[in-house]
Amino acid sequence: MSTDNSVATPKRESLFSKKNRRLLKDPLSDSNPITIQVLGICSALAITVQLQQAVIMSLSVLFVMIGANVIVSLLRNLIPDRIRIIVQLVIIASLVIIVDEVLKAYQPDISEKLSVFVGLIITNCIIMGRLEAFALANKPGPSVFDAIGNAMGYAWVLLVVSIVREIFGSGAISLPGMGQVKFLPQDWFVSSGGLYENNNLMILPPMALVVVGIIIWIQRSRNEALIED
Amino acid sequence: MEYFSIFVKGIFVENMIFAYFLGMCSYLAVSKTVKTANGLGLAVIFVLGITVPINYLLENYVLKEGALSWLNPDFATVDLSFLSFIMFIAVIASMVQLVEMIVEKFAPALYGALGIFLPLIAVNCSILGGALFMQERQYPSIGEATTFGLGSGVGWWLAIVAIAAIREKIRYSNVPAPLQGLGITYIITGLMGIAFMSFMGIEI
């Protein structure tokens, strides 16, 4: 509470004030949704076999998060407390339907590969979690920053995991619209007389968990404050 | 035999956690002790066993292309499947609420055991995942869909109880400090997933 209410003209916060920058930056490292807050893991692991799927998934989550955060933040004083979960789920589900239909129309083969996981953005706890923890108590402006920050924190883990898995698992990198680019010469592979063999274990689901485990290991050994006991 | 095959497949071969990572959030958050893990696991079996058949009926008599033709032959071309996400999640959220109230009224002991976990389940990906897989795989009858729901539920329960038991024991081991807690849980789950992959390709 400021002491001189009478004269205070409300000072406009600049777009990149310290607070907003923190909202953007914190989720990238110290409160990362996947490695620290344990939110939104299902999709993070299941769709990281190829980079292109991870890119599409990250963009979808970014869109749904910004949309849901803004809508819920605008409605925050109208939503009755008792039914807020259902209201939030309906808002998220509508946004996810938009994403799903757009993907089916413009990226049909990736949409096929993502199968049920686009639908599962609805129950992706990262979105519900941020709505509950942030958007319900804050203005739309900061909510947008929170959404972008958390979606980015989610995205970088997804991208790193999928790059590692795709390089070691298929010896290639793929981007949406470009298809898979194999950068290792064909005659390096055992099948054509070379010495190199793709590690097929990397393509299988369990390795996603191990890769995320290693990311957590690296992150926490660099920042001792995050270590659990 | 068909039912048995779907049931066993749901538990071992297509385990919700190890093959699809569904419900990982609550799996990691609520697996510190076996007792709570058991409670949550039972609640998931319960809710999956109820919501999958209801969503099956919804899918086959309302949402699917031509599903509404029982109402009027003119509706044979109506395709409402784009609404399925919103319908499924609405059914799940309201069923969870309903189940919570019924259990509280008629089985207070069970409510004591499951109570706090039931609301959590509405946002557990494995429930919606169960509904979406049911939609994708097109089970021929409601019995098979229910069996699939129960089987995946049991698979999920098995996974969370197993990891909770391991986490209770690993507290006494000398894990590198940065890996403690979350990190080691991820890696153990990965190793358990590799073990579960040995069930892959089993035909019953």
C-alpha cells in the first residue's frame, strides 16, 4: 500500500520491466515446468522421437497456453470457484480442438504421428497448473508473459530430448516442412560396410525418460539450490 | 479369450505408463509412499472402468460419423467427431465429481482411502488417454471397451505401486545428490520400461 494515494497517478509498467522479464526467464531454468515443477511430462516424453513432432507440439502448447491464460485471466472474476476446473477444461478443450483441426488440415502426416497426444494437451498439467497458479490471480498482461515463459521452458526440454533421440536413434534431423535430413554418409553404416550403427534403443519410449533424467542431473549439478533431499 | 487378451495387453504390453507415458504427472508426484500410491492407483482403475464405457457409448451413438442415424435416418451423414475432446473431458470431469459424491455417501471407508485422489484424477492424462485410445482403436463392443479400460487401469496401478516401492527403498541408497528425487525416479522408470518391453509382441 503506497502512502500517498491521493496524488499517485498509476505508473504504467513498461513491457520489459524486471517483473515481466522474471516471468519469462524463471520457467526456462529455475522453475522449469518439466524438470522442476513436474508438469506436462506425458506429452514431453511420448512425442520426442523426432524433432519435427516436438516442434509442432511445442507450438501447439504455446498457442493453447497463451489462449487459455488470457481467457481465464479475463474471466477470473466471473468464474465461480466451485466449478472452475470444468470451466478451465472447457476453455482448454475448445482451444485444443482448434489446434487439432488446423494440424489435420495443414500437417496431416505429423498429426497422424502425434495421434492422441494432441488431444492430451487438454489434460497436460502444465496448462491447468499455470491457470490455477497464475492466470486465476493475475491480469491478462502478466499472464501472457507467464504463458510464454512456461511454454518456452517446456519447449526447450522437448527440443533437446528430441534432438538427442533423433541424432542417436536415426542419425538424422527433421523439421516440419523439410522432412528428415540424414546427415551421416550412407556408407558409414554397417549395412553398407561401414562401422556406424544407429542406436535403436533411443527410438524406444524408455530412453526418453533416461534422457530427461540426465538433463535433470546436469541442471541440478550446475545449480545446487535445486537439489532435493 | 478375446477379453482376456485385451485385459492382459492393457496391463503389460501396452502399459499406460511405460509404453505411452500417460498419467506421468501424478505418477511422479504421488509415488513417494506405497500406501498413497495404492490409493491413487485404485481410484484410476475405478474411474477408467466407468468412463471408458460411457465414452464408448457417446462415441458410437452420438459422435461418430453416422452414429446419430438411430435417431433419424437423415442424420446418417452427420459427423460430430470434432467435438469428441470436449465431450470426453466433460464426461470425465462430471463422472469424477459424481463418483466422488456417490462414494462419499455409500462407502465412507473407500472414500477415506480414495477421497483426496478423486478430484486429481479429472486431469490425469491416463483417463482421457484411455478414452482417446478407445476411440482410435474402435473396439467392436462395449464389453471389450470396458475390459480395455479396466486393463489399462490395472497396468497403471501396477506401475505406480512398483515405483513407490522402489522409491521407498532407494531412500537408503547413496544416490548422487543432483539425481536425488525426481532424476533417479525418471531413470528407474526408464529401466522399468525397458523391462516391460520384454512383453512386447506377446500374442495371447
